[in-house]
Amino acid sequence: MKFAHDFDASLRKEEYPQEWLDSAISYRQLKKCIKKVQKELRELGLDPHILEQLWQNVDNNDEIVTIRASPEEPRSRPYHYYISSGGANFKPRLTVAIDPRDGSPLDAWLSPETRNFLKGLPRSPRTEKQLFISAAAGIDGGTSQPTLLSVSEHGNTVELEIGDSTEAFETVEIPLTSDSEFFQILKRELDDLNRLQEMKQKQLTIQINKLGSDITNLTEIASKRSRAEVEAWREIFRLYVDSQIFFSTSKQDTGTRSCSAAQKQLEDFSNGIADKRKRLRLSHNGSAALNSFLYINASLLQFMKFQEINRTALTKIMKKFDKRTALHMQANLPRMLADEQFVAHDLAKAACFTIQEQLLPIVPQINDYLCPVCLTISFKPVRLRCNHVFCIRCLIVMQRAKQDHCPLCRGGVVMEACGENVDAKLMKFLKMKFPAEVKAKQKENQHAAGVDRYGENYDKCAVM
């Protein structure tokens, strides 16, 4: 009862749109369906205690006998609850195997010969015997030809020949209606949540693409204002990448962040932007674009919270179904219901991928274009045959030192490099995107060249 109250309170607290609320898991309604299932089972003489005893399959001598068609299969049960699906409909079925002599439940995989064999096995307290039965070993209640059973007992394997079957078991399917209502409601709501997620993903993609166009227009104008805008967005995106709001790459918490962790990271990012907003020198349109960027991330976080609370409700209602009915529904859940996309963090992954592909490349980060030797921008970048890039100054230094091995891949490609290896396209790109850094690196290289030619004191003026 407490979770139902907390679930409703969480949905109201976040002020979700009515469309979202209409698609949320109807936890209270599903609980009522579970009560109907309980009542129906009791009217059939199958209360949870009886079903749980059948499921445990422990005999009166405290000896567990495990019957399996192969070592990989789970232990057999004297009753089977499975859910067949046809189109949009689910048909839960409860089938019990009974002894035709007295109507008592028995294991549906256990032939009479196998039962007689098990009775003859030596018994000891709390031991487990495993009988691996082949497909031809009479598991359907009767065979016409002798077969071999491979019996594993205390680590020893014994083969037993079984003759004709003299007696067959019977199965009874118990009609249930209330659990069908439960699964129909659950499937309908999961379909609604998936449709809502698909719609939200399309909305976010449209918003991200529009924001990308706006930022591109702001940064491609040939003016001093545009250069200030570029630097502002470069700093914004650098802070965003460092914040790792929705996904973490650190060793402590690698992977998708929880909603609470993502909210904290987003708050830290927003506060960092607020502290630097005056220094960012954004135009009016740039400020509007930044507000849109913050809104996209806040909207994504809000939907993640909505998903998380509904996933929790889904998990709890399934556990409650099994606990109240002892039908062990989760062990037989249809794949089409168990593999719902809603259960994964698909939206966060898709939205973050779109941001990474559509927004971040608009304003490239200088860290992606640093020379691996001097760790500054690759002025006049030279691309070696191994495809690694170094600034021309560092390459000259390596060639003078007769260092032929690439510092990154150790390939013998340094000494063969010449003027044709200068990447003119990349050089033009760096000059356009990082004018200040290129100018500073050019000045630094000129100073280094002067030192090489005239010594350390070449640029010092001596007053006579």
C-alpha cells in the first residue's frame, strides 16, 4: 500500500504532462486484478500455500528429487503455468498433472517406470538425485520400446533399461480468467509507454537538429562577434562533455547514471554555466540557444524519471503477482512482454548520441587536434603514412635526431616524411576554427627557429 501511495505522489510531484500520466502503469488497478486472481484460485482450492508446496516438489522424506530432460534444463514441476500470446492477446494457462488412480498431482515428466525406479534408490537425509532423461525415455508418459536412463547419483553415472510403459498420467487445464485481465492491462500500458517513448525521442531529435542549425548560423558569420560566439560554445560544450551527465566513463560508476545522479550532474553543469555566463559573451540569439540546450537536457532527465518510476512499478507489481498467487509468472513471461524496449534506457542513449553527432562537432574542441609530442595545436600538421598527425616543428626535431619510429605506433615512417605530407585541408580547418591558438603556435615556432639559428640570445637587445 505504501508504494502505491508513493507512486501516485511521485507522478503528481514532477508535474508530468497529462498524456504521460494517462500512459503510466496503473498500479492500483493491477493490484485489484491480483486480488481477483487470488480469489479465483481459492475458489478452485488452489491457495498460494498449496501451489507453493507443489512448486517446491519436496517429498515427505526430506529428499529432493530433480527430474530434468537434460542437465541444462530447470527442475521439473508438478504443475505448469505458462502464458501463450497470439497477436495482442495473452492466454495464461495453468496445467496440473494428476495420477489417474486418485487424482493427486504428480510430475508431468515422470513415467511410472521411473517412479518405481526412484522408489528403489537408497535414501538418506537431505540428498539430491538428478535424473537426466533423453527425449525417447518415456517422458511423455509412455514408450513402446525399452530405453536407457542415465542416472547420476553421488557423482556416479548408472544406466538403467526401462521397458514398456504400463500406466500414463493425465493432465488437467484449470480455466482462469482474472489473470488474463491482468496481462491485458499490463500489455496495453507497456505499449502506451513505448509509443510515448518513441514520440519523445522524435521530439528531442527535432529539437536537437534545430538547435544545431541555430548554433551553426551563429558561429559561421565572418565577424568578431562570431568568433566570440565560437569560443563561448566551445567552453559550453567542454563543460558539458566533462560533466558526463547521463553516462559515466569513470572506473567508479561506468555506464548509465541513475536519475538522481544525472540530476546532480545536470545541476552542477547548469550552475557552472551560470557562473561563467557573463564571461561567455553570448549574443541575444546565443543566450536563447543556450536556454534551449539546457531545456533539452532537463526534458530528457524528466522523461528518464518518468521511465524509472514506471519500471519500479512494473517490477513491484510482477513480484506482488507471484507472491500473492505463487504462480511464478516471471519464470514464464512471454518474450514479447519481457523484452519490451521500455525496460531499457533507450531514450537517454539515443538522445545523447544525437547530441554528440549533431551538436558537439559544430564547435570542435582543441584537445582533439593537439600534437601528441608537444601537446599544443598541430600548426602546419604533417600526416605520416601511418595516418598519425604531428606539428611540423616536432617532426623536424624528430628527423634531426634520426628518430624514424612514430611515437604512437612505432612504425618506421618519420624519416620519409616531406613537404607533401603536410595536410593542407586540416591546416585550413585549424586556422579557421582555432585562429588564436594557430597564431600563438606560429609565433612560438618562429621563436624556436630563431633560437636554432642564432642561439638563446638572438632576440635579446643589448644596449651599448
